Amino acid sequence: ASSIPFVLYGITPVVLGIFSLLLLVLCGFFGYQYFQTVEGSETKMKSLNELIESFQSKAEKFLHVQNVLDQTKVLLPYVETLEWLQSQKEYLIEALHELNQKQGDRCGPPLKHWVQYNDHCYHQTMEMVSWLNCSDLCVSLNAAFLKTDGSRLKNIMELIAEGPTWLGLSYREEDNEWRWEDGSSPSPGLGLPEPSLDFQGKCVHVNVHTLGTANCTMPSSCLCEKAVR
């Protein structure tokens, strides 16, 4: 009778050990499943976040396009007005050309080389000389080397605008400024580059609608002006 408890006492630790081992295996299995589930959830969450970010980016692009379209609708009347003004500008230039043909005698011969704008006549010389010789050349034509402001110059060049031609502007090293031939300062509306020592020996010419600089010794035509008769 005493041997039975001894056997039970010997088997019990073995059973408990096996049971503990089974619990450990089960814990490991469920732990593995849990971490797999968590890892899968993290992957899915990452994909979901990327999808949300992509959607937000597309939504922002859509809103940007919508804003541009709205602005275009607002600006459309102004664009149409600008186009109309442009067409009127071309019409007025043609009208000025016709007016010059009719009133050309007020500028003096040869008619085809002078154009009238408001109360002055303008001439782009055929002779090519350095900037320093332009003043004398204009005087020989009973005119003066051109001095004007930006808006007036633009309108004048609409009527002439044939290749580069000298204006009465040059860089004065002693003042570090752009100056007209008579020493006066040009208006800001001309859009001249900031004066600097890099412009030593440079004078201003206009080519169609663009102001530029070149060596004053370079031969070019000169733009002369005189009052109408």
C-alpha cells in the first residue's frame, strides 16, 4: 500500500512537466500567430496610410487645378479686353503711318526717312557712325540726338524699329550713372541696367523694343528728333 503513493509521487512531476511543456508550446504557437497578425496589421496599416496620403495629394492637385480654372474665369474678361486693346494698338499704328504719309511735309524731305509722332519728327539715319558722332550727324539734319522717356520711346520704335540704333544715352564713369548727352538723368521707365564700372565705354542702343548696350565706338545708325514745322 505504501508503494502506490510513491509511484504517484514519481509520476506527478513527469505529468506536470509534460503539461508545462504543452503549455509552453501552445504559448509559443499563439504568440507566433499573434505577432504574425500584428505584423500583417502593421503592413496593412502602412498601405492604408500610403493610400490616404496618395488620396490627399490628388485632392490637393485637384483643388489647385480648380483654383487655376476659377482664376482663369475671373481673368477671362481682362484677357479679352487686352486682346481688344492690342488690336486697337495695331490699328492706331497703321493710322499713324497713314498720317505720316499725309503730313510728312511737316517733317521735311526726304519723306520716307522721317516719321511724325505728336509734335516731333523722328529719323533713323541711314549712315552708320559711332555714338560720339551721332550728335553731329543729327545736327547736320537740322535735328538733335534723341532724348525721351520710356513710353514715348516705345511708341517711336513702333514706327521705326529697323535694327539697332543709338540713343543719346551713355555711361558716365565719373558719376557712375547713365546720362543723356546733355548730362541729365534718364527716367526710371526706360528700364536701364543698374550702372556699374562694367559699363565703362558703353552707350545705349535700341533694337526693335529692347534696350541694350554696346561699345560706343561701334558703328550704328542714330535716332534723331526735331519739332514739327
